Amino acid sequence: MLIPVFIEDHEHHERSLKAFVDTDKKRDCCAAHSLAEVYSTMTRLPGRHRLSGEQVLLFLENIRFVFNFDIEHTQDVVQCGNNSIWPDLIGAP
């Protein structure tokens, strides 16, 4: 559901975006490792859909704002991304 949120011409974009926007932090959650999976996927998509590491890190911040995560682990994942070579990696954090 997370990948189509950020790809406007994805066949599931509208439904995914609606679910993303309607997310309730008190009710909905997402595994912290999903952030690494989103990074990995978005930086290795084919052609024009592939994003830079820096672009994906911005998306990760949006995802963190919307979903309820295990705070300690989520901060570890994003801190690792912000303070490492993530922006230069393609396909894996």
C-alpha cells in the first residue's frame, strides 16, 4: 500500500492514497522495517519511477508522520538513513 501512494500513475494509487490519508495513528500501525523496504523498493524501480535516496528519505518522513510505529526502532532506521550513505545506495539500506 505504501509504494503506490507515491507513484501517481500506479494502478492502485488512488485507493492507496485514500487509505494513507485516512490513517489514524491511534488505530493503524506499520512495521518499522517497512521504512527500509520502501527505501529499497523506491530506489530500484525501473525507469522514470526510480527515485534518489534523498527523495525517498522525504517520503519516509511522511510515512513516519502518518503511522504509529515502535518509536525506538523507527528512529533507529531513519537515523541510520539520515547519517549514512543511504542517499547514495540503490536497492538496499
